[in-house]
Amino acid sequence: MLAGKLDMPKAQVRRVVDAMVEGVSSTLVRGEKVQVSGLGTFEVRKRAARDGRNPQTGAKIVIPARNAVVFKAAKPLKEAVK
């Protein structure tokens, strides 16, 4: 898709996309937000521990607290998807 639009070899586009993903990942690991103009914002949020159930046995379990990546779409993306 991108290779055709940019008239670039797929391997080169793959390297660019991989570098972007690596950059976003390393920034999120440091606890910083990542804003991509026209696309949206990625950030890490803490999820509290909560009660749950094992779907196979029905037994009550505690789901531990964890970090989660959250994405909030930018207005242009929301408008494009309408």
C-alpha cells in the first residue's frame, strides 16, 4: 500500500515503518506520550488490579495491575472514518 503510493521499494518502506514503530515503542517505554499529526496520540496508562473469573472454570481470580497502551484518534482520523 505505502510502497505503491510513495513509489518506493517494499523493503525500504518496511525499514521506515519498523523504525517508526521502534521509536514509538521506546518513547512509550520511557513513559512519554507520542503524538502523530493527523493520526492520534499513543500513551501508557496504569490499569488497576480487578476481580475477574476464569472463563474455563468459573473460579474467581484477581487480574493484576498492569500498564496498557491507549490510543486516542485525532479529529481528522475520526472525520475520515465517519
